[in-house]
Amino acid sequence: MKSITLRNIPDELLNRLRTLSIVEKRSLNNEILMILEKGLARESEYKTNCKNHLTMDTQIKIWQNLCGQWKDNRSTDEIIRDIIDSRTEGRSVDL
């Protein structure tokens, strides 16, 4: 089994780790391993599920919060025309 050395651990962090290891009745080494395993599992799950994008539920909530907030003096047809006109060449658009 491999080992690593951690340097420059802030005193406050080390004290918190020691306290948690006592509470959980684990050695300091085992407590650090548990924290790393949990953190990596959460990080991996986040990266796998989210892929650095917002979830659909979050996107829906954002859109719901924005609903009715947009103020524009243009008509709907003018807004649509402006959107279409501002698109870049090379993409076909079917509305």
C-alpha cells in the first residue's frame, strides 16, 4: 500500500481532524482516509451527473424566477426578428 506525506497543514485543520478522529473512534490516518474517500465519491458523482452543467430542475427554477421579469418595448415579432438576425452564419434554423 502506498503512502503520502502532507506538508503545511494549518494547525486549525489538524486540530479539527484530530477531534473528528476521536469522536469517530478512528486513528487520525483512518479518519483522513475516510474524509478523502467521501469527498472523492461526492466529487466523482457531481462530475458524472452534472458534467459542469446545471441540472434540469435548477434550470427550470431559474427560468421560473425570470418569468415576467423581462421588460422590452419591442413586439414579440421584433424580438424574434432581432434574435434571428443576430445569429451567426452557417447554422440552419427552423422555427
